[in-house]
Amino acid sequence: MSRLWPPLTGRARVIGITGPPGVGKSTLIGAMAERLSQRGEGLWPSWP
């Protein structure tokens, strides 16, 4: 889908975080968001 809008997506990447309940998905995403924020980058979560 991102190939349809190259000017809008720039260097954006899409990743998926999956796993059973209680394995630390939210903790991982929180740590990733913190690290990206420190680097001046952003994180936009998307749920189906």
C-alpha cells in the first residue's frame, strides 16, 4: 500500500507486533516509542 503514496510515506516503515497475552508487547512498544522519541522520530500505532 505504501508504494501507492511514496511522497506521503517518505521513509515510513510498517511493523507488526504479535504474541499471546502477557508476553510484553505493550512494554516493547512503549520502549520503542521512547527510543524513537529520543531520536526525534515518531510512532503511530494502528489497530484493525
